[in-house]
Amino acid sequence: MKIVCLIPARLESTRLPGKMLKKIGEYPVIVQTYLAAKKLNLFDDIWVVTENKEIGKAIEDLNGKVFYSTKPHNSGSDRIAEAAEAIEADVIVNVQGDTPLIYKESMIKLLDCFRNNSTIRVDLASLMTKLDETENANDSNIVKVVVDNNDFALYFSRSPIPFSKNNEVDINYYKHIGVYVFRKEALLNFYNSPQTPLEKVESIECLRYLEIGKKIKMVYTDEFTLEIDTNKDLVNAITYFKNN
């Protein structure tokens, strides 16, 4: 089974413009993410996928591989799918370019979803964790997920799900972490499908997978994560790297 890691990276960002090239310690965000993926030593190959020459140069200066996308894309999955069409692989790992801290144990659990035999086919797998006490389920920057009894995703939303109508029932909210592992076939099916209604209204790409009938296995992790969406996230990441 050939496993290839593709890291999508675009310079434009609504919430934090130019975030991929903002420094965390010695290196920009995208370089820290690339080095974290390389350090795992789990992949047969690693590519950063971008349309931006400055991002590409930051990776090429480290002798890393860059695939320059030539088409406009609505999501990270669309961007890496353009590269996946041209790259030989059985399983594609999508590490978002703004995720500079990746734990090996969590990644192994994701990859095991494709190595283990199961009566239920897994098209893609992703991570989730409980919202901690500093996070708010009403924060639309945090994507929440609900799952079935086998930890397959039922729905993703920027709204708090499930909705609490009965305040006497305890609820755990689970945050989606943007690390994915796909069968290459599932990724290309996604790429060749138009954007779907729920994906558009929520602006959450993994809803397209659900809407076209793909099975998403969610893997729980309680490991600390860093995803940089806002300036506050960037400050937290700088502090973390300075102290670790």
C-alpha cells in the first residue's frame, strides 16, 4: 500500500491573510507543517500542493517536493486531488498546511482504518476531539461533528451539534481536526463531483463526501492540536513552539 502525504497550501485566507508564510519560531507555518509531516516517517512521499510561488520556494529551499496547481479550487481536497491524479498512490493523506503539530500515534490510528479488515468500507478517515473548557460550541470557526455507534460521521457543522433541547442531558461536543486519510478513488470521486448544497451553506468540504455517499470514519484523539485559523491561534502556536 503506497501512502502519499499531500499538504494543500494557499496564501489567501479570509480570517488570517497570508497565514502560511507567517513565522512560528524559525520557520513559516507551511514549513513547520511540512517538517512535522516528514518527522513522522510514515509516508512513502510528501508533496506540498500550492499555486503560490513564494510558498513553493519555502519548501523547495528544503529540497521538498512541490506540485503547482493550475486550476482554481474551492477546498483543500479539490486542490490535492489535482495533484493526486498525477501521483501514484493507494492512500492519500491530507495534512492541512496550517496544522504544524501532528502526532504520530493519531496518524497511525488513521492509517490503520485502511489496513484492518472490516465489513464496513472506509472511504476516508479523520480526527475528532472533545472541545476543551476554553472553547465554545457556538464558535463558527470550530467545526463540530456527530457520529454513529461505529464512529462514522453523521454530520459536520459550524453550529453546535447536537442541539440541547433537554438541559438535563449531558452533552459532549466534538471538534473536527482537519487531518484526512483517503482512498485515492474516494478523493477523485469528490473532485469529479460538483459542490453540494450542504457543503456550500456550511462551507465545510467533508460534507460533500457525505452527500455523495462516502463513509467517513472518525478517530478520537485527546492529543493537543494546533490548527491556525485566526491570529489568536497563531499567537498560541508561537507560544507553544517557544516553550516546547
